[in-house]
Amino acid sequence: MHVDVYVEELSAKKALDQLVPRIVGGQHSFQVLNFRNKKELLREIPKRLKGYARWIPEDWRIAVLVDEDRQDCHVLKAQLVGASRQAGGATGRPRSRSCWERRLPAGSRTWVVR
């Protein structure tokens, strides 16, 4: 399996570059992509997900990690879920009370995580 993780800042990338290998082990590959800030990340997600939808292998996953930054987490989550759905991705439970996505339905290849 391969996981692409989208983050909004360099510090998150540096932390995940160290942490993810300990979680996924040597069997899986990953790439952490830094978008410099939340605005840039949110602007790029729809384009990237549409691109992935054309070729993404079955064993790839996409995780998006953003800070809430005092923004209503439900609004932020709706924005991320909307971008994934427009690209044909699955996102778990978009109407759950929690802003955290913990479980993914079978066949999901996109994660939305606060």
C-alpha cells in the first residue's frame, strides 16, 4: 500500500516524515506533501484529487491533515468531503457529529481527517 499525506505546513511534514515509517513499517510506501499553508492546500486538493481519480492504483490512499485554526470543523470537513466526492472519492461518514474520520467504508481510497 502507498499513502500520500497532504499537510499545510513544513513542521507537519517533518514530523510525519519521522512518524509515518514507524506506523506503517517497511512494507508500505508513503509521501508527505507540504502545501505551505491551509489556503494553498484547500485550493489544490480538488485539482489533485481529480488527477488521482484518473489513475490511482487500488492500493493507494490519500490522507489530508489540516489544523482547525478556530474554524468550524464541520464547515472545514464539508469542504474536504465535497472536494473528494467531486473527484469520485469516498470519505467515510460525512455527516457524523465528529470532525474526525476513523473508519472508512470498503473500497475507500481517500481519507478526510481533521
